Amino acid sequence: MLLSVVFSFKNEESNLPELIKRVRTAITGTGLDYEMIFVDDASTDSSLKILQAERKQDQRIKFITMSRCFGYTPCVLAGLKKANGDAVIYMDCDLQDPPELIPQLIEKWQSGADVVHTTRTKRHGESPIKMLLTSLAYKAINLFSKISIPENTGDFKLFSRRALNEVLNLREDDPFMRGLSLWVGFKQEFVYYEREQRYAGITHFSLFRSLNPAKEFIRGITSFSVAPLYFALFMGMAVSCCAFLYLAYIIISRVFFGMHLPGWPAMMATMLFLGGTILFTVGVLGIYIGKIYETMKRRPGCIIEHEEGF
């Protein structure tokens, strides 16, 4: 039996040697052969040189380099497509998710699970503001989504071969992997752990220095629900009703009670409210239309510049 472990990363030279050592140690004793697949999202540091040196010592280390920076998810998918394992794990390179959990994931898989998730009971080194916003984001996604995504269940998972094949066959342009892993069904299991602080380096998913968390939130809502479209429709209907009622109030007040309304504050408030509502609904429509546009272009999610070991 072969286990594939896939990593998507950018500029992780300070973490790669320790990561490889700990993954190798974790898999030893499981009775499985393995391969480690690293997908380099156009790093500008010495990450590639480190992988080349490691591969000379261990041919089970394989890597892919991208022609430019394509982002985390396209790189994950590129690695998953190259994986040959009977079971495939994908995880980050920052060692916040400990490789020592790998034997537990394998045990769940060998007991019949097709998808094994890891759920964080604590997240060390992360600010209360980020934790609050993350919790609210999960609640918002689950409110609109057709599937329920467990809170604090991130991108450290194991797929059986048949579950992974179903995910790869979907061919979505902008997939939300945390949701798709649940959407495909099959037997699902969970492993719980405390997430550590980043081993070294600076996070690439900062709440305030990166758009990645916001993009992931929008991806999570729009990938499994059209509820925002209905929400925009109902909001437009509600605002229209309020506008007509307000117009009727003005006419009745003027005709029957002779009230003179200066009009400027009321007009500006109404225009701003209506304008904001229109922009909001157009924005919601734009997100879905944009996803259709990206899909219809038929461009690949990424372009591989170089690969070794395949």
C-alpha cells in the first residue's frame, strides 16, 4: 500500500528540513510505503534547492514548480493529480498541523474511512480577533450552504483513492476543498488536535495583510449555495415595497394633511439607501457571474514549469 503526502507551499525554506524529517518519522512504523509531493508555488527563496538536495538522499521526495504564483488551491490540486497513493494526505508546510497525527489518520482509513478530517480544539498563537472572525465566517457559510462544515476543520485531510478520484472528477474552476471533501460523501471520520504556532517564517494567510481569508470565505459561500442570490432578490423586493410605501406616505401627507416636507434629507437618505442596496445586489450577482466567466474560459488552474520524480 502506498501513501502520498502532498504539500503546497511558497517560500518555506526555514520549515522544509524539519517538516521532511518529522513526516518521515511519523510514517515509519505504519507499514506503508510513501511518497512526499511538494508543489512549489514559484518560491523566491532557497526552497527548491533544499528539495533538490533532499531528493538526492531520498527518491521518495518529488516536487513540482509552477511557472508563476497561482495560489494555494490550484497547487494542491496539481499535487493531488500527481499522487499515486492508495491514500492521499494533503497539508501545509508551516508545521502548525503536526505530522505526528498521520498515523491516526492512517488508522481511521484502514478502519474503513474514506475521508479523515482534522479538527482543531485549540489554535495557539492566533489572535482573539482572528478567532472571532473565523468563527463568524464558519457560521455564515453553514447558514447559507447546503452542507455543514465543522468549525475549525481545515486543510489537513486524508482521502482514500476512490474519494479523491471523485473530487478530481468534479473539475471545478475554483473549488472549495473543505466543502468538497464533505460533499463527496462516503464514510467520514475526524481526528482532534491542538494546532501549534507556526514553526518558522511568516504566515501567507494573514487576516489583515492578505486577501486569502476573504477569498476563502466567499468561495465557501458561493460553492455550495445560491442563497445569496435569493437574499439579494428578497432584499430588492423589500426595499421596493418600502420605497412605494414611503411614496404613498408623502402623497397622503401632502394631499390630505397639507404637510410640507422640505424633502432634501428624506430624498438623500432614500437615494443612498436604494443606491447601496442596488450595489450590494449587483455585487452578489457579479460574484456568481464572475465564477461562470472564469469557468467558461477553460483555462487550466495552473501551469507546471518543472517536475522531478514522476
